[in-house]
Amino acid sequence: MKELVINVEKLETRIALLENNKLAELIIERAEAPSLVGNIYKGRVEDIVAGIQAAFINIGTGKNGFLYVSDISKEFEDFTIDEEMVPKPIYKKGFQGPPKIQDLIRENQYLLVQVVKDQIGNKGARLTTFITLPGRYVVLFPTINATGISRKIDSEKERERLKKIIQQIKPKDMGIVLRTASNNKPLEDLKNDVDYLLRLWEQIQNKFHSLKGPGLIREDLSPILRVVRDRFTKEINRLTIDDAYYYEKILKFLDILDPHLKTRVKLYKLKTPIFSKMNIEKEIEKLFHRNVPLKSGGYITIDLTEALVAIDVNTGSFTGKKELEETILQTNLEAAEEIARQVRLRDLSGIIVIDFIDMTQEQNRKKLLNHFLESLKNDRAKITISEITQLGMIEMTRQRVKQNVVKTLSQSCPYCEGKGYIRSVTTVMMEISRRLKEISVTAREKKFILQAHPAIIKRYREEYSEILDDFCKKNNIEINLESVSDFHLEDYRILSGKSRYIIESRISGNFSK
């Protein structure tokens, strides 16, 4: 059972993927920092840094993107496409690796580039000249010559059929990859998809030549429609959204993509916030916890450092019923499942070191490794994994595409000089807004007092006063704001507007009602 749940607010959009009623993935996009991935720009080469074989490209967003030499190489015979649909050049025979970047581009030159990774920290967006145009059934690569079929189509008979179709619809000197949704689709549908993408490519080229300076040429779909395009397949049993405007947009979008899926789209109409109703809010709260409990009483501990992610497995209160080795194996197997889920849910990436509890029997180590690999199979990111060492440790790497969820929801802590994290002002504001929305549904009174840190109150009064007023009108309530200077940034109280008794309080991370 897989389900997509979408919560739309004015300041942020949250998309949750549930698998068997458990939160498996979380996508958050905020109005203050929208994702640029998939956007196509006319960029100008500002600086070429030979030492790292990369160039800084002005794309008109205020922050230069960077382009590696491997993403602009012209010294190739052909291309392959990896599992993430990333083009990989095959260099000319006798040519040792890619040519030097200073031989391929020059300063002030204009290039057509696409964002493949958002800005993370102080590092600008990563760019490529290998443009990717995704349709419903086909991905067009107009700047390379390559073909491929989604690895999720495992029927050999169907793959052979699609290979023949590729030869009929592939544009000359361009590349196409057939997506999972192309499975069992007729030639006409796939050809129509290619024709649409070719028209889109022509529009992009025309705008590149007409645009006088660096700037946006084509913006990718909104995060909601992007998820519908890329993730909403027959494997998803239901999509539930709490916004009527985007509900209608999804239905119209599916009229073109796949009308059969329209019956699986549901509009959430209850007053209780959708993430609270479906217990997703509680799961998001747990993302800030280092310790994650296991079913049998054990737990895992997750620590993020600059160099790597360290995960430790502990038996905790679990003592087992038989021998020590069996107790350890059961804990490790439970931990493997939970680690696979947390890595995916928190978007942990880079080098990840997992310290399982040491086991003496080789067969148990193999059983654990196989179980861990099986638990990771739903992860869309590229993963490499080592054998289990004699000390019970596994080293793995996971592709980094965007900032992990915990860092998205937090900011460097001013109270511990950046050694840890606390919720950001925006995150606290969104949490308060959701709590007020819940309380306005259940409470009988209509007047409330919000007490919070001065930074929170200032943001409400100066930047989001109209949003707060609109919220109050919509829910027929009144909210008075009070700044409390000695509150922690995460602290707040919601009081009765009449008697000032505390309806809800979060002080130093503890809730009370």
C-alpha cells in the first residue's frame, strides 16, 4: 500500500510518501527557497578554475552555479545512461579521460545549462549542458546520442518490444529513455510524447537565441505536478491533497498524462490538518531525535557530522528469549530495516558508517547484509555498500541531490555556537500555525493569545501580518501577539484570550496542554 499525501500552505508545500502507513519519504519546498532542479537557463561563463576543472556560471539568480568539465565534454564517441538517467560520455579511443575545461569553454561565453542539484550551503547549484526533457513516457536528451529503458520494466518480452519502438521514434542525433510508465503503451502514445518534447526543445532554443543576457529559459513544473509526473504511477494506490486549486490542476494534468489515475486522487476537506489526521506530523517531529526506537526494545542513534553520518545500533532494553547471538541478530535485522527507512526519509547522503552489533557467526552476517540490501531496494538514490567487517560495521555512500530534511527544517543553533541545530524561525512559525489551526477546530472560544520569542513575533507582525489576518478571518478567530524576550527560539504558548489560561505550551522542547 503506497500513498502520496500533499499539504499545501502559503509558505510551504509538503509531500509525504507513505508505504504501508509508514512515512517513507518527505519533500518540503518553501516559498522563500524554491528548488531550481530541472530549470533551464542561459548562462554566462564568469570564471574558469583549472585547478578543480570547473567553471562558475552566471544564470541570473544572484548566485553563480558551477559546471564540471565532465558535464561539458565534447571529446566522446557516444553516451550511456545510468540508473538515475544521467548521461555518461564514452571518450574517444586513446583519449585519457575528459579534456581540460579551459580548452572547451571561455570566459563570457554563453551556454545552455540545466540545474541538476540545488544550492547546498555556500555551494552554488550544480549545472550540466546535457539537457534532460522529461515527458510522461519518454525522457528526451536533445544534446546527446543514447537510448535506454527503465530498469523497472523487467519483462524481457516487453523490453524487446520497446527496443523496436525506440528505433522508430528516436530523433536523429538525440537520445531517448523510456520511463516505467511506457510499459505496455502503444507506439502512438510514445511517439506523441517525443513530438511534444521536440516542440518544447525548439522553443527552448529560440528563447536561448533571443534572450540578451543570463536568465531563465524554462522553469520546471511546480513540486506538486513534478511529483505527479515522476512518482504518481499505478504503484501508488491513492493521492490525497488538501488544496482545492491544486486538486483541480492535478486532475487536468492527468487528463493529458494518464486519465485512469484520476479516480485515485482525493480532495481532503476536513478541518483537522491533513498531516495531523494521518499521524504524519508526529513522524516529522521524530526527525529531530537522535535515537530511533526499534520494535523489540533496541534503538539506533543517528549523528550527522561534516565528514560523514554515523549510525550506531544498540540492544537497549531488549534481552531476548534464547541465546545472545539470536538476540543480537534480531536487533540487527530490525535496525537494518529502520536504518534503510531513516536514510531515505531524512535524505542522509555522502559517507554513512553503520555500526551494527558484532556477531560471531558468518551466516548471520550474510543474513544481515542481504536483509539490509533488500530494505534499501525502494531507495531511488544511487547507493554503494560494503561487506560487513569483522567488527560488524558497514560503510555505504548515498547520492546527494538536495539538503537533508533535518537541515531543511533547522538552522545553526545560536545557543550552542553552531555545534548543533534548532528549528528555524520559519519552521517554528509553521508549527505554531498548524497548532492554532487544530485548536481553532476543537476549542469553543474564538480569542487567543500567542506568546513567542521576539524573532517569531516580529516575523508575524512585519512579514506575515496579511497571512495571519487571512488565517483569522478564514477560521473566524482573533489572535493577539505577545513577545517574550526570555523564551527560547522554539518556545511558545497559546493562551485563552478571555482568562489567559494556557491551552498549549511548548517550553524548552516539552509539550503540555
